[in-house]
Amino acid sequence: MNIMLSLFLFGLPGGGEWIIIVVIVLVLFGGKKIPELMRGLGQGIREFNNAKSNIKSEINENIREIETQKRKEIESKTESAPENIEK
């Protein structure tokens, strides 16, 4: 348990580490490239969220179809059940 906690705590960058990361990114890419990188990152996140919502809607649609089929099966069984009782 302690090993997992220590890995989690040391695996995430802190405040000072983020400053170093930002400075390195500025040096490597320059101030002019950063907006382009962020724009690309934003588009990637947007596409991911769109794909995620499409998958959710497909799953919900399939669930509704399955529920509708089950209701129809139950209704057909209940409609035929009184006929079997009368005979």
C-alpha cells in the first residue's frame, strides 16, 4: 500500500517541476509555435470527446433497441398465455 502511495506521489510533477517543464517547452518550440501546439491539442481533445459521445449514444441506442425487443417478446407471451389457459 505504501509503495503505491509513494509511486503516485512521486509520479506527478509539482509546482516547481511544472515551471521547469514550461521553460523547456518554450526553449524547444519557441513562443510562436506554442499557440499552434495548443490549438492542435485542443482539436485532438475535441475529437476525442466527440468520439466518446458518439460511442455513448450508440450504446444507449442499442440498449433501447434491446429493451424494445424484450418488451415485444413479453407482450407476445402474455397475449398468447390466455389462449393456452382457455384450452
